[in-house]
Amino acid sequence: MVEGKPPTIRLSYEVEGQPKEKTGPLKKGKGKKLLLHICCGPCSTYTITRLREEGFSVTGFWYNPNVHPFSEHERRRECIEEYAGCVALPMIWWPRYEMVEFLRRVLGHEAKGDRCSIDYRMRLEKTAEVAAQEGCEAFTTTLLISPHQDQTLIRKIGEELGHKYDLEFYFENFRRGWTQRGRLAKEHNLYRQKYCGCIYSEWEGYKSPQTEGDEPGAKCG
């Protein structure tokens, strides 16, 4: 011991401190409630999985007044009802079929692109409205997975409505999961429709030859 210095104890072994907690990548949706607008069963498959991977607490929302005829609307609704049960997804079902309102809004704007913009806004606004009422912090749509939809326009409208309703519009390029969507739809034997949904897309689908490489039943709402 050196005079004037406090005594020192030397240990012959190392004392380990608390192990550092391993942290994974930051989850964008951790702790957030999200309302997911669902256009059809197949498009919901990958999208639900991906949102849950990001930590969101996901609730599905069914509102598709564009889908014509009513029998097609019901077939798609029943498909997602069955799939939601399989993956334990809570659902909110809009109680009315508002095809007449959709046709009123589209009247005079029937060209593809014009009518799609009206359609996107109608469905996304209802989703944002219900999300706000249900205390959600974010909303998004399965339409973002489809290569047949205008992803840029959907994002623009979604972000506008997010600002209006004080919500986050969650955007992700879900198209990277398109192949997985097809695989999961087949695994669960989900109904895969042959046209986007509205009467105009049905008519255009019948009058135009199928695009080379398209899979029958692969188009979405």
C-alpha cells in the first residue's frame, strides 16, 4: 500500500456487467393502431403480414362501393371475411352498399384515371374518417400492392386526407410482395377476381385482350 492513497482490492477474475440488450431494426408501427382499407382477399394477404411485421396493431376495413355487380361485391366481402378469421384480423364492415353514390360521382368522368382518382378518394376518405373515429393513429390501403393501380396518386390522396383528419397515411411499396400475395392466395384458396371492380373495368376487361403475362384472376379492386 502506498502511503497517502486509499487501499485498492485487485480481483483475480473479471466481473461481468449487465449484458447489453440486443435491439433489432426500429419498427415503424410500434405501438400504433392502423386501419387497413381492404379491396379484396388476395391483396390483404401480404399486406397484413407486412404491417404486423412493422409492429402495427392492424384492423381491417371493408368499404368498396365501386365493386359491381352486388353479387361480385358480396363474393369479395365473403372472401376477406373468411381470410380475416384465419389470420385473427379484427374487421370493421361498412354497413351500406353505396354503388349509386359512386356512379353519381363518376358521371362525366368515366375515363380510366379520372374515375380511378374519384374512386381512390371516396374509399380513402371513408377509411380516414372511420380511423379517426376509432382512435387509430394511421391508415393505409391494400390498393398499394397492385401494379394495376396508380400508386403515386393513391399516396398523394392518402397524405392529403391524413393531414385533413390528423392521421398518418402509411405508405410503403407493397408491390415487392406481389409474388407472395399470389402464393398466399393459392394456399388459402382465395377468390381471385378478373377485373378491378367497377362496371367500367369489367367492360374494358372483356373488350380488351388479356395482357401478356397476366395471371387470370390476378387483378384487384
